[in-house]
Amino acid sequence: MVYAAVFRREQTREDGALAIAGLINRSNAEGVGLADVFVARQLEELSGQPVPSVGLLPVDDSERLLKAAHTVLDDPDPTSRLERLAGNEPLETAQQAVSEALVRQQRRIERRTGKYVGWVRQMNANACQRCVNWAQDGRVWPANYRMPTHKGCNCVERIVISEKRPKPVRQKGKQNERTD
């Protein structure tokens, strides 16, 4: 709708970019809140004990999103780029927030239950081959290992609580390990 108003010249390019950036920034913020509750709800169900959310706060990405909106509006085919930006941004933000909330909850849940917290990759029905490979047949990953994703990835971390400690991840760099 915003793009259509800019296209019909009912709204200036600058106002359109501001509106796009604002809408996506708000969607990102909502994604952070939902991710926080999503993690708490999973842990509550698995542990059988009340688990409050950790209170993740969204980051104001207005400047970066405004730049992205300008780039989209400059494109000869802005519609498809805008759809990708508006779809991928909140999804990626929520995925990152799930990871952050899980790490913040991990120690508390492990102390309470005496068990280990980890996650398995939950894919949608049409998962790409990359996601299937990353899932490694249901491997349980340590809670502090960030789930690899790609643009348009719809996978989520399905939390598991186990008697057995998840196998550590051997990697060349530490880019995926979370230490929050």
C-alpha cells in the first residue's frame, strides 16, 4: 500500500521510505517480543514449571531500514524487493531473538530441572536442501550454538530438554557460539 502510494505519486519518495522503514522496524520489534514469549512457552511446557520471558528489548534499526527502503524504491522492480525486505527482516530478527532468549534462559532451566537445554532444527514442509542438511537428522544442538539460517529461511529452534548433554560443536571460528 505504501509503495502503491509512492508509485501513484500520492506520497513523496522520502515519506514512502520513512513509512516502509517504520513499518518494518515495528514488525521487527513485535518479532522480538513474540520470540521471547515463544521460548518461555516452550520451556514452560517442557519443564512443567512456570517460566517468565526474559524481557528482550528490540533494537531500533531505523537508519539501516531507511537506507534499505531507499534502495528498494530506487530499484527498477521495487515490488519484489520490498516483499523480500518486508518478509525477511522480521523473520530474521525473530530468529535471532529466539536464539538470544534461549541462551538467557538456559542456565536457569538447567539449574531447576537438573537436565540440559538444547534445540533441534524445525523445518517447514518445503524446506530447502541447505536446511535439511543443517538439520542433521534431528541432531540436538547446544543452546549456545546459533542456528544457521539463510535469506528466506523459515526454520525455528525447537527447544528440547534432555538428560544427556548435547554434543559440543567443533568449528573453525566462534561465529556461531553465543556467550550472552
